[in-house]
Amino acid sequence: MSVSDRLLLASLGLHPGRVRRLLAEWGTAGAVLRAIRLGQIEVAGSSRDRLVGDPALAAQRAGAELVVREDLPAGLAGLPDAPDLLYVRGTLTVEPAVAIVGTRRATTYGLGIARSFGRAVAEAGWPVVSGLARGIDGAAHVGCLEAGGLGVAVLGCGIDVAYPPEHRRLGERLVEGGGAVISEYAPGAPPEAWRFPPRNRIISGLASVVVVVEAGVKGGALITAARGLEQGRLVLAVPGDIDRDASRGCNLLIRDGAHPVLDVEDLVTSLTFALGPPPRSVAVGPDDPIMSAVRGGAMTLEALAHELGLSAAETVRRVAVLEAAGVVVIESGVVAVRV
């Protein structure tokens, strides 16, 4: 399909679900556009007016690169409802990423957890994906930036629209840090309520793991988690007080099969099991307690935890970091110095 036709179709402001259905029915963006011009497909007058615009110029003015479906990261491109085209400012990562999402009406406790989770994920070397919204999303992005990590923000509006306004600089910092701000909506598209539910499939589609920090029984975070489960992603949720509205969504997710995550150590351990050793290399000091223990001979994880007085989760986390650094090897639960 012609990229210019796909770009023009994307600029009309139609619901992503309708664009997908039209492409399935008519075959190509060019055929859909011809049908709209001939009156065979009815669209709002504002959409028809955009048929004579220059969407390529609008994208250029917004500083956006265009990425068509076949060039998207595999996890997103392979979805049956993948976007046909994305507007991208910055660099869209193709590495396994972690989505950290939650309610806009977060508690102080939830904001602290989200920030520490974003920092821990970034320190380990995994990209962080979220929605740049107020509350949990913004806190996760801030934590990611504090650790010098790569962050991706998926917008529910045009890529040149600052929403919420106070997060304009946060989005710019993500791009400056090597990450990206992306949207399937054309430049100038306002943050209308109907645009946000579809964007959540992109957040989960870019991620290999979805972490929900706080969520009510309704809202975008639960939509993202549900889409993640449909897409075969691991979904983690932070449990909370049973009578706190901001925790009810997470507690329900755990009841229905999501894995509870209890702290930063537990998070990194769960991610290591799901994604493999953390990708960021680390410097290992000569007095590292695990290295000191296994220099005398291979040890099981259980024996290591007992000798060092660590929890099983913390032992696994530390060993995974050392394995990523290339100084130990673990096979069948036995840790040894890499020769």
C-alpha cells in the first residue's frame, strides 16, 4: 500500500477500529480514500475536509517520523489490531519493554511505588512504556529518567499536543534521553475521551510485561492489563488495601490470575524470569558476597540464600545481575563462577 495514502487515511481522524475494518473491507488505503471521495463511505464533514490537506507536511512540522505497520516492533506489528501507522518522535525501541501503568488518581503511596519501579526497570536496562498521563504513568516515566533509562510514551492525542499540559517537558525529556513519544493519531488531534482506550493496546503491544501499580475498577490501566492478557503478556499487579478504591482494580486482577508483585526486588525477579537476565551490564566489585561465596565452589541458590541471609527472591535477583555481567553461570539452580 502507498505510504502517502496510508498517511492521508490516518489524518482523517477516524476511530482506529473503523480504519481497521475499512482496510479489511476495501483492501488498501487508496481504495478506502476513493470510496470516501465517491460517497460510498460516509465520514464526518471535518474528515472529508482533510482529504485536501498535506498530512506529510503536518507530520514534518510536528517533528514526527512515520512508521508503518510492517516496520513496527514485532510484538506490536503481529497483533490483529495493530495500528496501520504510527507517528514517532525519537527512537522507538525494539527491545523487550516493561509497561508500568495505573490510575490518574493515584495515592502518594502509589506514586512512590511507580517511581521506584520505573527507576528499577530502567536501572536493569529494560525500556519503560507508559501513557504520559497524570498519576502512575507520569511517576513511572520520571523514575525511568532518573535512572538514565529509555522511556516510551504512547499518547491518546496528536504527537504535537501536550496532554496533560504539565507533562510537555516530561515528554521532551523522554525523547532527549533516547526514547520516544508516539501516537497513531495525526498531529493536532485533540485528547478526546474516545481516543484513549484504543491507545492502550499499543502500550501493552510494545511491552513484554505489563505492571499495574494502582487502578480502580474502571479505567485505562485495567484496559491495558486486559489487552496484555489477550496478547499473551505477563501481567503483574501491586496488591493494596481491600477498601481503597485505587487498589480495587489491582486486587481484582490478582484474583483473576495476575501475578502479585510486592516490592522492587520482587519486580526485578519476576522480570528476570520472564525476560531473562537484565540487559544492562554492571560492575562487580571484588568483595561481592555472592562472588566470594561461589569462588570456593558451585552452590545451589538455596544454599547461597541461607549462607548470605538473603531471601530467595533477592538471591535470584542478585545472581541474575551477576549472570548478565558475565561473571557467573547458573544451571539447574546451581551457581558457579564463569570460567
